[in-house]
Amino acid sequence: MTPGPARTGGAPLAGVRVLDLTRALAGPFVTMLLADLGADVIKVEPPEGDITRAQGPFHPSDELHAYGGYFASINRNKRGVVLDLRTEAGRKVVRDLASRSDVLVENFRSGVLDRLGLSYEELSQVNPRLVYAALRGFGDPRTGASPYAARPAYDVVAQAMGGLMAITGQPEGPPTKVGPGVGDILPAAFTTVGILAALRQAEATGRGDFVDVAMYDAVLALCERVVYQHSYLGAVPGREGNEHPLLCPFGLYRVADGWVAVAAPGDRHWELLCKAMDRPDLVTDERLHTNVARVRHRELVRELFEDWSSTRTMSEVERLLAHNVPVAPVNTIDRIVTDPHVLARDMLLELDHPGVAEPLAVAGMPIKFASGKGVPARRAPLFGEHTDAVLAELGYADAEVAALRAQRVVA
């Protein structure tokens, strides 16, 4: 399954070309979303390759090691070009690409591309319709000059500074990092929304825009509850483990073979939960008859529920509650990959992988369309796999491409 030329047809973003100057996770996740929606994404890598190519994990039978699971997951449906932006010839190719693109996405530190002559202002002179999106740790001075603008950032930095770690973990324990890279992926989702809005503007006015998302800002937006808790009450929320400060029951509870999540803060759900537990007396108990009362007596709620749940398995609790009370098993990935919901929703995307005989699964696209419009899933590109094809589309003659390759500008 080899990635091919720009797509046309019924996909939502068919005909949109995206120049992808991103690396690591946050930026490539943006362009992956756009590619999954049908955009022709041209991923530009430096001569040393995207830093995630070599980070694995590698399938045991893969002796080629062209890339591992990390790179495969977030670079599908893209075409791959290798350019050395440290050279003027390489920067010229970027300008040529930008002149024929609808969107440019980058996640360098603030000012890096400006110094290379690839700023939004310079490229928008070449292509006024260009939507130029930047995703950085602390944003871009064009929209708000952060004192931290020059700092590098990764997911863990955004989680720490944005307030997420301070409210995650057990009360008696240390601040806790959320497992997946939400400090990368949530900013990526916000950036994608901004790009789509700016594309709409460009269609209407003929002018693109500069879209700026800071990872810090995105995580703070995720933690919106602590802002109003502080402004309304003067509170400084801390770690509450698996509880909710305002709702009960709303959290994780022990069962015979693991844990389940239960959310029954509303009085009607509480009544249905008590009925399933065969404890109708709890509905009229003054300590528990309202959500506010249950929050005050959350330990009693936990004790009563776990007295009932601890003798039952996850499957039993799910069967007894799921049709009336919001409940879910705490799934590990081996349970997820056999879950009928996941299979019905095509959330396991199998891609060919160079050097491996059978397709390998990555997480699928959560955005679905009733029309069924989308793009066939295609593997991530090999290193420089489409350099020649993309340069030919720009009008470069074979001799010019050969000269650039001899100068190590392209690969």
C-alpha cells in the first residue's frame, strides 16, 4: 500500500494541500487529522529525519526499521519529502511549495522560521490565501508575547504549567502526569479547528491568516474548572484522586476483578443505582438524598457501593447497571481491541508496514460522517519517498532534482 499523489473526490478536505513542517507529536497530529479528512499533506523532513522515525516500537519481524509504531500512527496518509532548510536551495523549495499550498503547519520554536526567511509575512506575500498555523509551547508573539516564548516545550511541560498535574493524582501523593500526551494532542485538536476556521475565511475573503495555539493555553483550557473554582470561591484545587469535587458518585470504584467508573450524581441516576444494589432505603437517607449531601459523605457512598460491587466482576456490574446508570469497566488495551464498539466504529486502523508481512493496527479516526466520505487508509511514507514526485509537480526538471540531490539539499 504505497502513498500516492494528491487525492480528489468526496473526502471533506479533498483538494486542500497542506505543507507540513512539523515533527515529534503535536504538529504531526494536526497534519494527520487533516490528511485523514482528505487533504494532500506533504510532510517535509530534515536530512536526519523526523525524530520519531527511530523511536519505535518496532515489530519483532521488522528488520528494515524504516520507522516504528510512533511514526506510523501519526504520519499516515501523508506524502514524504526530505529538504535541508539550512540551505537557501532548500528554503526556495519550501517557498515554491507554500505558493501552491492552502495551509502550512509548523511547530518550531518562536522565530526559527522567521530567521530562515519563511515567516508568515513573507510567505503570505507569495500566497495571500495561505493559512499559516504555528503550534508552540508558549505561543507566538504575533498574538500575545509570552515571556516564555523562546522556551522549548514538550507534553510534560504543558501538563505541568497548564494546571493538569496539580489536580491529578491521589491527595497524599505527588502531582501526576496524565498517561497519553494530552499536552500535545489537545493543542493539536485546537490547532486543527483554527485551521479549518481560517480556511473558511480564506474561501470567503481570499486572505489567509496566522493561526496560533500555545500548548500551555490548551491545557489551561482543558482545566477550565479550576479557573472558575478560583475566581468564584478563591479556591486552589488540588489532587482529589478519582473523585470529583462537585459530583458524587462520580469516579472509580473497586470490583472483584478490577475497577469500574460510575457517574450517578443526578438524583434519578442515584435512585436507579440504589435499586440495582437492592438498597431503596438509601434514596431517602438524609445523608445521601441529594448530590450536595452525597459530596459531603463521599466516603460513605464509596463504602456502600463497594460493599455491593466488590463481590461482582466488571462484567457483572456493567450488565446490571449500564442500561440505566453511566458505568464503564476500566479497560486495558487487550480488552479494548476486542470490544464490539471499537470494532463497529472502525477505531482499529490496520496499515501496511514496510518490512512486516501483516498489517499492524494504529488508533483510528474518531470523526465519522454519515455520508461515509473519507479516504482509504495509507501507511506513513518512507524517508524521502515522494521527493521526486512532489518536485516534479512544482515544475522542477529531472536535472534540477539531480543537482539538488547531489548538493544534499533533498533526499
